[in-house]
Amino acid sequence: MRSLLLRLTLTVVIATVLCVAYGCSAALAQAKEAVTAPVPRRDPVLAPIPREHLHGHWVMSENGHADFCWGPSLWLGGFPNGEPKHYATDCERGGALVPLHD
């Protein structure tokens, strides 16, 4: 929005200067050309943060493999024997929930 306002302001200033110097018909043609020129667009940068820039921790999964996780560890209960189970979240190899070896 600000660049459009700046562009229109500069166009008016240029048109006024050209109108005084060369006559108003040439100035209006120059102003029309400046306003109708395409504005270069930049693609927005919406890339996710690379994993190497996030802090995480190593955990030992229930099957004995080491895994690097970025999310918190959780205790979830209500399983067949009724005891809570320890899980790591958002892990590199294991996925969203990885059961941990305690």
C-alpha cells in the first residue's frame, strides 16, 4: 500500500514538472505510462523453519532405537493395564508419538 502511494505521489510530481517543461500533453502521456507499468511482485517467503534450527532432544524409544524429537514428552494413561505410558512427540524417525523406554 505504501509503495503504491509513493508511486502515485512520484507520478504526480513528475507530471507536474513535465507539464511545466514540455507542455501538458506530453506530461500526461508520461504519467499514464508510469501508472500503467507493471509493478514487480515478490513471492512471499512462507517456508517452514528448517529442523536444524529447532532445538530438540535425543530419546530412547521402546524398541531400543535412539530418536531425535522436537516436541515435549507426555505421559498418557488409560491403557490395558491402567498405567500411564511415556511418549515423545514430533520425532524424526518415529512420527507424531513415539513410546519411550523408561
